[in-house]
Amino acid sequence: CALPIFGMELFYQTGPALIKSIKKRGHDIFLDLKLHDIPNTVSKAMEGLARLDVDLVNVHAAGGIKMMEEAKKGLRKHNADIKIIAVTQLTSTTERQLHEEQNIQTSIEEAVLNYARLTKKAGLDGVVCSPLEAEMISKELGTDFLKVTPGIRPK
């Protein structure tokens, strides 16, 4: 299904008011903020986001299992229905960046799969991934584990 994506640029410029307006019109919203901070900070941020009544939120899996668990815990304090997923690797990440800048010495596919495993272990609903990674993640973690592929751009 296609959810309107409310990303960082729009959220930081318009804030919760536009989200409330869109929700009043009956639309589902994916709030794509990719939270990544210490576990307590992400938990408290998710408490606030839960009050916005969006349908899907995300964190960055690089924050680790504890951060992801705390994100879910903060979210659940005020809303049991919002799905929470994690970004594994940004689609703009190259092999060179992965190796030289992030010091991850595996392939991008293995790095994505590792973060997806950690996301599932943390109890989140799924991951953001490219369409090229979705099948690999489904084979490893099951078809019930969400694979969200937002912002696909044609050449």
C-alpha cells in the first residue's frame, strides 16, 4: 500500500500541524524521521510522536538493539497501534562509504541483513530497504516482517 511519507524536511518546516490536518482527512502517514540517538532520548521522542497518531515511524538500526527497544517502549506508552521499523543502510551508501567511512567490512547486502536481524531481535515490525533487498530479507526473516521501500525514483 502507498502511505504518504512525511519526512524530515517537511516535518521540521511544518511540524505537527500539517500531520494533524492530513490525518483529519483520513489519510495514513509514515513519519520518516530516522531517529538515532541514545536510548532514553529516542524513547522520549517516540512518546511525543505517538501522540501525533501517525501510522508508521522509524529509527536507524545503527543505534543498536537497546535504542530500538526503548523506541518501541516509548511509542507504546501512548499508542499501541503505530508500526515501528528501522532503516538499515541509506540507499545512497556506496560500498566505498561502507568500508572506508563506516568501517563495515562486509558487503552492503550483509550489512543490511545484519541490521535487519537486529531490528527483528529488538521486536520492531520491519525495516526500510531497497526493493533489491526485500526478497533477501523475506527469505531470512519471514514474509510477516515488514519491508518498506519508500521514495523509489525512476532514472
